[in-house]
Amino acid sequence: MGVPAREALFLSGHISKRRMLSAGHTYAQFQQAYSELLGVTDSVQNLSRILLVDDVSTYGGTLAMACEAIWNVNQKLEVVAATAAQMILKAVVLDISSVR
């Protein structure tokens, strides 16, 4: 497609949402731990738009944390997010009438 690809995010350690939740941690605790491990490369500093790709999104939490981390490096960056699979839960949809 001729579109440059960069790895703009990295984790500085291992983390598993499923393991943390199974061990009794809250989702907020997972988010805090994930945010602390999430890093952004310098490659996003001079970009104007980025496509952020995730494998699966259920609640959108990790995508939201990734966007926040990226915007901390480049506030003017337009972020477009895409996932390979979307698992929609009724509890995370703000307007259920908009779901077709």
C-alpha cells in the first residue's frame, strides 16, 4: 500500500489483563499498571496522523490508554483506531439505539 509503518508503542514489562483480573485485581488497577509499563517512541513527535491497530477491543480501555500516552508526546496528533475484532458489551455502549 506504500504507507509507512512504525511501532510507536511498547511495553517495558509483561502484563496480562486476564491474569490480573483473575487474581482479584480491579480493572482500574490493571489500567494503572498498564499505563506505567506503556511507552511511546520518539517516532510520533513529528507525525500529524496515526493509525493505531489493536487485535481485539472489548471495553476500549487499552486503546484509550494508548491514545492518552501518544497525546502526551504529541498533542496535535490525529489518532485513528482500528481493531481486528470487536466484542461489544452492552455496558460499554453509551447509546444502545446507535448499535445496528
